[in-house]
Amino acid sequence: MVFHIYRDVRNEWRWYLRSPSGTRLATSGEGYTRKNDCVQAIQHLKTTLRADEGALVYDNISALASMASSGLIAANTR
């Protein structure tokens, strides 16, 4: 996977993460006025992901089904 840094139409720095197959997996979601801030955001993300390899993946569909089956929400809200 590769992080790409670029300037957007507002002349702000942004990043995106591309998979080996070329798919965009993630984007910065915000622009940075300084390129260094953009690079630091990438470094922070990489450090956080390495430190939290056991991070949970939240599955909204499964969570809603579980809540409905336990009566916490109405079944027709799925």
C-alpha cells in the first residue's frame, strides 16, 4: 500500500492510501495548509495502526441485527 500526497482545488494538501491493485482505501478527509502537517497526519495514522493491530472492526449490519434480536430496537429499523 502507498500513501499519495497531492494539492486539491483549494490548494490544500491531502493524502490518500492506495492498495497494490490501485483501489483507494482511505483519504485524509480534510485539507492541510502546510505539506508537513499532511505528512505528520500520515505518520500519526501509521503509528496508530501499528500500535493497535488488535483494533475491532465494527459491523453495523451485524450490530443492528443483534440489537433487534435482543429487543433493543424494532426489527423493522434494519
